[in-house]
Amino acid sequence: MDVSVHVSESHLGRISRTATEQGDQRRSSEAAGAPRTCTVARITTIFLVSAVAWFAATLSAAQTTLPPPPQLDARFDRTIDLDFPEDTSAKQAYRDIGRQLGLNIVFAAGLRDNTVRVEATSQRLQPALQLLHTQTGYFHTVLDSTSLLIAPDTPQNRRTFEPLVIQTFYLQYADPPAVAASLRSIVEARKLSLDETRRTITVRDSAARVRLMDNIIARLDHPESEVHVDLWVIGSSRATLSRAAGRHGSPTPSQRLPIATLRGLVGERDARTLESSSVSLVGPTVGHWSLNQAPTDSGSGPMIGIEIELRAEVHDNSGEVTLKAKVDRSCRVEDDGQVRAREVTLSTRLAAGEGLLISGLGTVGSKRSGLSHMVCANGARSDAEQLSVVLIPKIVTPTTPTDDQRKPMWVGAVADPIFGAGKGERAAPR
């Protein structure tokens, strides 16, 4: 088909003039608005970059945020009655629960029907289901907010249907390998990863079992005890020692005494403090203190002095502390001038307000002399200064558990409550 177009000369002239005028106006506008065009382009670029960054951040957050596990709607947490005095189809009993609450009950493929016989009134959903599970050997899991799945309680079905939770526990005080061993032993946690460097334990298990692990860790992960021990090495007469110790029984090489008595002994006029210090003991750590001096002014020869190694164990709620001390003493024998070493090891449980006096370590012949002139006690003159060590402990951080931590944690039988799906409500999370 042929198409012919006829345009008059006058019309072509008007079109030409109009195009020329529009081109002039455009060139004039571009010359005048160049800076404005640059500014608009810059703003547009900034906007696009910001939009891309926001989109990337939103996408990343969406990828790392996992949906929560399915939970039943709160409206199903009502009381129901189980009225099955005669043998009744198990499936019919579960359907009756669903009918009373308006809850969808779905049975796993191939589920063999059993019979139940149970009468119970005013039961909430979880205990009612557990009563049926006990007789049928089934378990349940939540499909969505309005549906439950009922299946035979077998390891294979647990792995197939039971929702799993991955949780990382961050330990502050407890030893990670020890906590991991407790979880493996008590809860039989198999899917467990231990990171000692970051002090974390990551587990994968059912929600109920993870809540149980959380409760166990809360009882184990508490600050370690801390004991501050004030220490004095004193020189005093035998009469002063006997007077202080004799008020509380016959003097012994190591004796529990009231703190007031020990402080009075340190402050006696004829008692001299050769050295005083303090040691902080955290948990099972060992504290060391030593004071060694050469036996001669020349600085040669074996060292004479005292080394003390301390451990402390705090007893819950009683304010009592067991001090375990090892005292290594090196002294000079008065007859031949040889240096002899002796070790004293003791473990003493101190009540609140008590300290420890360790005596019979040696003597110093002159009140101006120090440990470099310490003489072994055997055969020493009665007027010589007797060397003793005074230890006064103070509990800074007790290992006292809370009342809730002292209560037993109810977990039911191995085959049901905590160790089954959807039955962990009895062990509330901390």
C-alpha cells in the first residue's frame, strides 16, 4: 500500500524557524546552568550510594535474622477435661483435646492407634498431652500457631520432627571444659562445641533441653571465692606467746585463735614485726610469700628465711575458711652454724572471726637482728625472740549460691517432660 504525504512550503518554513529558536534557547540555558547541573549530579550520586548501602545492610540483616520456632497461640492455654473411663482410641482422645480447644491435631503417617484410659479434670494443655503420651508412647511437636503433630516417640522421629535450637553460652567465671563435661554427663549433650579461647559453649538440641542446659550453666557459672589473708612474721618472747595462746587452751605449733587475740599479739610492746604483707587467693589459686636473707653480712652462703604457700577454701554460708599452708623454714643450727631446712604443712578450718598462729619456727638472738640471724629453735636460749607467723583471713567474695540455685531442679523421668519436645515449661529459663 502506497502512502503519500504532502507538506506545504509555508509549513516547512515555520517548522524550521521553530527548531532554530528552540536550539538557541537550549544552548543558552546549558551555558547559564552548568554549575547547577553539576550540583544536581553530585546530589544524585550521593543519594544512589546511600540507597545502595541501605539496601545492602537491610539484605544482610534479613539474611542473619532467623525466624523464631513455631509456638502455639496463647488462646490454647486453657483447662480441659479428659473423660475416658473405658478403653478409648488414642487418636480419638487426641482429637477430643483438639475439639475442646479448637486446635488442629495432625497424626504422623503410619501412626498405629493405641488405647487409653484416663480421667482428669481441669488440666492445661501440656499436662493433658503428657498424660496421654505416658500411655500411648507418642510425643508431639508444634507445626504452627494452631496445629500439633502427634508421632511415635522414637529416636528417628525425634530427629525428623523435633525442632532444634542452636545457642551459644558465654561463660564469665566457670571453667569451660568442666561445664562442657557436666552438660555431656547430666543432659547427655552430644552436639556441643567448646571454645576455650572465647570461653563459649555452643549446643544444638531441642528447645526444652537447651533451657535445661541454661539452668545448669546458671548454677555453675558464678564468681570464684576470693580470700584476702593478712600475714605477719613477728618475734616475741615465749611468755608473750604462752600468754596469748594459753587463754584458749595449751599452746601448740599451730593454733586457731580469735582475730582480736592475734591482733593484740601483733601489737604487744615486746613483740616485733619483722615483716607484714597480704595475699589474695582467688578460687583454687595458690598464693606465695617469701622473705629470704643471706646468713652473713657478706651476702654469701645458703639463704635463711621463710617461704609460705597458701590455699583457701570458702565454705558456703558459714563464713568458715579452710587455710592450707606450707611453710618452708631455713635456719642456722646454733651448735655448728649449718643451715637446716624444715617444712611445715597444715590444713585448718577457721570459723568466722578466727585466725591462725604458727609458732616454733625459730629464734632471733637480738631484737635488732633480722631473719638472717634466725636460729633453729632446738636448744635455743629461753630469752631469745621466738619467731611466729600470724595469718588472718577475710572473705572478699563468698561462693554462696542463691536460694533458687539451692532448690532441686525438677526434670521428670528420662522418657518425658524435659527430655521430650514441647515439655520444657517446667524448667523456666533464667
